[in-house]
Amino acid sequence: MATDLRRGRLWYVLGPSGAGKDSVIGYARERLGGDGRVLFAHRYITRPANAGGENHVALRPDEFAQRERAGLFALVWHRNGLSYGLGIEVEQWLAQGMDVVVNGSRSALPLAEARFPGLIPLWIGASPDVLAQRLAARGRESEVQIRHRLAEAGAFNPPAHARVLLNDGALAEAGETLLSWLAGETVSR
């Protein structure tokens, strides 16, 4: 039996540390409640599960390397001393017509675009003051690391073809914008 399914869209969320990417994604995930055609991919990361931040699959470096060698990742990148992977299950979800939201990386965007044609880059940003406050509040980085991340954030601009969402205000504001985009509306900020 032939089925004519539309291919899903990959929403590739990126932006500077502290912009609230995980919070905005979490807001949308909570509101959708497993209903509809949108899935939220967990990243595989060589960071302990209790390190704070996103809900991810924690792997030891040797476990990550084993999965990478076995071809179990659709995309891999390395940032800030950690390894990140996007599982091959994402390809199946897209093929079945599901839209998938993933927290990506600025540095891996070219690889992601090559692997997932039609990918929709979604830049979540925040002002430098807000970034500094959020990075300090989460307590994962030292003062030196925070300064480095702020300098890095200031040197990188959203890709010209990305949807841009400024997350300086209430989480609900940015979260509702993401929900409207996932629903297919063309609302822009």
C-alpha cells in the first residue's frame, strides 16, 4: 500500500548560551503535550544528566564514541569540551511526516543543512545584559567562561535565512511565538 506522506520539517534551534533555547523549547513541548505532528528530539551529550539545563541523554565519552562508530547519530558536533549527537531516529520521524524540533549548534549548522535539506533554522537570542544574567544564574560556567561565551555571542549573527526570536521578555511571549510557527503560521517578530 503506497502512502503519500509529506516529509516533516526539522526546526533547528540555535543561538547563544543563555538565550533561553531550552526554556522556549520546553514551553512549546509542554503546551503541545505529545499531541499533533511535532516531536522534540533529545540530544545525546557527554554531560551528566544532573548538570542542569535541557533534558538530554547523558553518555560517557566511551559510550558516545561507540554509538558514533556504530552510525547511530545523524549529526555529531563538539563544543565546549562536550560531544553532542542527534540520533538517527530523527530521520525516521521526518520521513513519516513528523516535524522535529532540535536544539542544535551554531557551529554545526552547515553540517545540519547538508544532512537535512529544507531545515528551518530558528535563532533564539537575547540582549547581552540578559545573557549575562542568565549565564550567571544557571551556575554551570565560571566567570571566565561567561565572559568567553558573551564575547562569542557578540561575534556571531543569526544566519540571514533564519527565523529570529528575541527572548528578553516573559517566557510565554517567546514560547507562544514558537508554537505559532510550529503550527504553520507565518508570524514574525
